Amino acid sequence: MATTSILLAVAAAIAFNTVEPESSTHPKPTRSDLSAHLPTQTTKIPEPSSQKNWQPTFQQGRLIAANRDSRINVRTQPSVHSGRRAYGVYGDDVQILSIEPGLDDSYRWYQVEFPLSGIRGWVREDLILEVAPRPTPTSFVNPQIETDNPTPQPYQTVFPSPSRYTAAEMSYFAEIALGSEFGNASERVRKWDDDIRIQVHGTPTERDRQALAGIVAELNTLLNQNGSDGIQVDIVEGRAASQANVDIYFVPQSDFARYEPNYQPGNMGFAYVNWNHDRIYQARVLITTEGVTQAERSHLIREELTQSLGLLRDSYRYSDSIFYQGWTSTNAFSSIDRAVIQMLYSRTITPGMNGYQARTALAQTTTVARN
């Protein structure tokens, strides 16, 4: 039986130089490299618009790109030479705040805000489409008859199920759960179909053990909701340790390669995951005992253990997410993190699903109340 392995890592010390607008996947930068972490793929710049109306027709926009898999830069200023605050993906809805001429080009630039994260920044005009606002539940008119003097129709109130996954959650799931941060793994779902048994090695502090125990408890709540696979996560010791399928090593970063030969230098946290036919059966997690604060190490424990569930990619989209690509010490799952974890371990999501199959399954799935 063929076996596939994949590695993922955080805090990789890498800097990039490039131009707007799209980029490929990157290792996570260290704190000292965040200001220099720019996209790596150059793109031909299209001709600017000749339109001089600087007022948006609509107050809503949608990100677009020639390549639907592109990451669209959100800049700190209306210039390709300004820093990148975050990135969006094709189809993201944004609120348009203003339109300004570029600081050093002849393009129009849109100042936008992402409604879920609240992140604001600038997007060049060729990467955004103004769209009419979508009807809200309290103002959706039932258009039944077309006439020059129409009879007023009553409002039809539409209340989508509050338990159904949102478009933003499903989009984030596709970004985080399909494929991997490194390597050339195909964009398919990978997940455990057996209980997870964790053995701890090395020299964790008492607070490390407390953090790990708390994260395990949170994961068990998320993985055992109604409609889930019912995967159980446990920390095993003594005789039960012989049945461990996840090994977590608390060791100096300089010793990482001794415990995982596939370790990539420069990472303070690292995990290596093995799967067979898209079913994960083993993982090894490395957490440095040097060079980070206790809060940062607790974050590394949370992120690496969570990613070893099969959520193998990072993103710049939500700065409060445990999967945030930049350096962070977030020590809690955000609401969208919890949704993504629950989606992966919903019974309707099976190992090997591609993006279309996963989206179709999730669109028909409802979730229980979020914690």
C-alpha cells in the first residue's frame, strides 16, 4: 500500500521581493521578517482604466483575478510598493470604503474592508468588481408581477438556517484543509479515521502540559458534536504509550533533526504527518524549548497539533486565526477556526474528497451550536 508523508511548519525565516498582485504559498515568517514578507510571483500589469469617476457605483465589491487560485494582495497604501497587510482570494466579498488614484501609478485603488475579519487595505482596480448589494433578510422583496404601475408586494422575509456553514467558513475550509503548505500534495481532504493517542517526550514545562491538556479537551468537544466522526483525542502514558500515534517532542530547536529527519531548518514548531490513501495514521510534532516565550510555545502546541488533524495550510486572511501565516501567539481558536475543525470531522467529509466534492457536501450540512 502506498504511503504519503507531508510536512508543515511555522515561523520559517524567509523574506521575498516581488510585485503586485498574486503570490504562491509561503512558509511562515519569523517576527523579524514580517515587514519584508512579500509575494513571490510576478504578474504582467494590465492597462489602467481610463474612467475618472472616483465614486463607487456600489458600496460592495468582489475580488477577481485571471487565475481563480490566485492570492490577491491587500496593501497598506494605494501602491504596489507599499506593504502587504493581508491577502484575499477570488470571490471574496468586501465593503468599498473609498477610491483613490495610485500613489505612483495611473490606476484607481479601492480601499476595502473584509466584513468578517475587519481588516482594511487597498486593492488595485483590476482585481475588484463593484457589485450590487445582496438583499438582506428584512428587505427581500418578492418580485412577482412586472408592470408600469405595480401593486406593492409584501416583504418576504428570508431566514437562512443559522446553523448552516457560511460562505466565508466554507471558503476558509477550502483554503486550509485542501492540500498542504509544503510539498506537492494534491488538493484533497486528509483526516484521521481512528482515535488520536498522544505521547509526550522531552522536557515540557508544567504550563506546556497544562496547555496541551486544555487543547486536547477543546478538540474533543469540537470533534464530538452531533453529526461528527466522533474521533477521540487522548494523552497516553505508561503501557498505553505503546499505542501512541502522535509523538510530541519538547526539545531544543537545534535537536529537531534528531527526532524528525525531514525537519526544515529555521522553524520553531514543526510537524510531519503520514497518511495512507488520504487517511492520516501517524504524526510527529516538534516544539522548541528555547527562544520563545511560554505564550508563544503554547501557541505552537495549539497550531501544530491542530494542523496535524489534516488542516495543513496557513493563511493571511484572519489575523486572529490559529492558522494565520504571520508570526503570532494566538492562544485560542477563533469562531472560524472552530467551524473549520468541525467541518473536517463532519461525517459528510470523507478522506480523498476534492474541493468540489467537499463544497457540495458542506453546502448540504448543518452544524450544531458553536462553542
